[in-house]
Amino acid sequence: MRVSTLLLYLGGIVLNHLQSIEKEMSIRHIWEARKRIARIINRTPLIQSFVLSELAGRPVYLKLENTHDIGAFKVRGAANKILSLSDEEKKRGVATFSTGNHGMAVAYVARMLGIEAVVCISHRVPKAKVDSLKRLNAKIEIYGESQDEAGKRCYELEKEKGLTLIEPFDDPYVIGGQGTIGLEILEDIPDVTDIIVPLSGGGLLSGIGLAVKSNDPRIRVTGVSMEKSAVMHESLKAGKPVKLEESETLADSLLGGIGLDNKHTFRMVQRYMDANLLISEKDIALSMAFMMDKHRMIIEGAAATGVAALLTNQIPRQEGAVAVVISGQNVDLSLIYKIIQNYV
Ligand SMILES: *Cc1c(COP(=O)(O)O)cnc(C)c1O
């Protein structure tokens, strides 16, 4: 009796271990994503920034993820996830909650594939993003004051109507899709030694980290977030996912929790991120102004955190090329007006 109990127990441990290995992502997931999304996602340009290269004393490149149709990289993850659903799931439709860019990505991909998409968003989401969602034919559900509250509504819809919830970051297919950015950077600048990645829930950093460190573990991956409500930063310090109040920030696309039951990105960011920088609101504004002034390019606050890391001299001066992921450009015109008035 005792022996059989023990054997059952040991068997359980071995099985758990095997399952956790199976759940682990590998570079294979990113190559699969690349093949799956190729027919609907365009490869994005990578340009050298001569001004930033001069300042940094080494070649600096901008990976222009703002040039996707919806103005942000999140179409990659959304496309990889939605294309992997069964025909039955596609017929029932998809749902999502997000501060805007992920919602737009899901709506965009769903419309392209003839699938119905419901987007749950909080009252805090800027008007420009709500208007863009409506233009993409998404059904909008406005609920609560934070991304977490909007999320609860989405889980209800999943139960009531059998919609498939497309997670904004904590899903292997979403992470795999974002990781295709890493492959493209490696192809365009094989001598890259530093990659700077805006960080919120960590889908973007997990995917890029897995892609580039599978190629060369010495490539440094730096995550950048705003000073206020940097949830991943605080979670890493605490050694487990924590919750924080959301506050006003220019980097609104970086708001939102990482999920107290985070399954993938917390561990992946822990493993793949070499440094985590926090950027002040003033430096985010100055970096948005810098991009308008020097590159004639409008980028959103979340994306400007990466530029700020260089402008504030926080990336160690080493050999090799730096790539900054310009993650998006979706920002209200009224804010751009203020930035030009006060910072250009
Ligand atoms: C979502 C988003 C990020 C952060 O991505 P995570 O996968 O949540 O870390 C950065 N920049 C922009 C523009 C975004 O929309």
C-alpha cells in the first residue's frame, strides 16, 4: 500500500516535470509564427538613426513597428493566435481587453479573416483609440476604470458566448508572434549586441528575448518602462507578480497588470531581460519631441521610452549595434500639439 502510494507520488512528479517541459517555448514557436503570419503581416523597415548613433558613439537602428497598418506591433501576436484557432472557434468569434493597441490588432486581424471581434476596454482608453476600433468594425464594450476591470467583462463573454479570449501578452502564440521582430532584427543587423524593448506585460520582450538569445545569449536585452505603475519591474523585485494602481502617463500603452496568475511572461522576462530602466514622464516627452524634430516621426509615449534610454545615456557604451524597438505611434493629436508647444 505504502509503496504504491509512493510510486503514484513519484509518477506525478515526473509527469508534472514532463508537462512543464512541453509547455516551455522554444525558438521553433517563433519560426512557426513567422510562417503562419507571413500572408497578413508585412515585414517592417529597420533604419539607422544617424543622430542617435552620433550620441551613442555606436550604430543605432530603429525597428519601425509603428509602420504596421494599425500603428503598433501587436498585429503580429494577434495574427499568430487567431490563425492558430480551429474553424469552430473562428466561427464563434474572438474577444479581447486592452489599453487599445492589442484591441485594434485583434479587430484588424479578425476583420481581415472575416471573424467577429468584441473588444472590452476601460473608460481610461484615449478617444483616438476608441475611434480607430470602431473604424475596424469591432464591437466595443466599455467597462470599468482599468484594464483589469475591462478584463473581467471579457471573461464573462467568454463563458456566456463561447468567444475565444485573445490574451494581450501571456499566451505562447502571442509571444511567438511578437518574437518574429527578433528574427527580423537579426537578419537585418547580424552584429547587433543590444536590443531595447518597451516593457509592460512582457509579451514583446519575452518573444524578442527568446528569439535573439537562442541565436546568441550574449545579446543584451534591456526592458524600458515608465516610472509610474511599472508593474513588471515591481513584480520582478518582489519575486512574484504584484498589483499596482494605474496612474496617468504618456506611455499609456504600457499600463495594465501582468496577471497575478501569470503563466509565461513573468518567468520569460526574468530569464531574458538583462536590465530594466524606468523613464520619467519628462524624458518620455522629450524623446517624443526628439523623434518629431530629428526624424520627422510621430511615436507614442510607450515607444519613446526606448529612445529615452539612449538620450539619457543609460545604455552602457560597448561595441556593436543597438536596435531600439519603436513599438507604436497611436497617440492623440491634442497630445502631439502639447509636446510640440512645450518640448520641440
Ligand atoms: C503593448 C505595447 C507595449 C508593451 O508590450 P508588452 O508585450 O505588453 O510588454 C509597448 N509599446 C506599445 C506601443 C504597445 O502597444
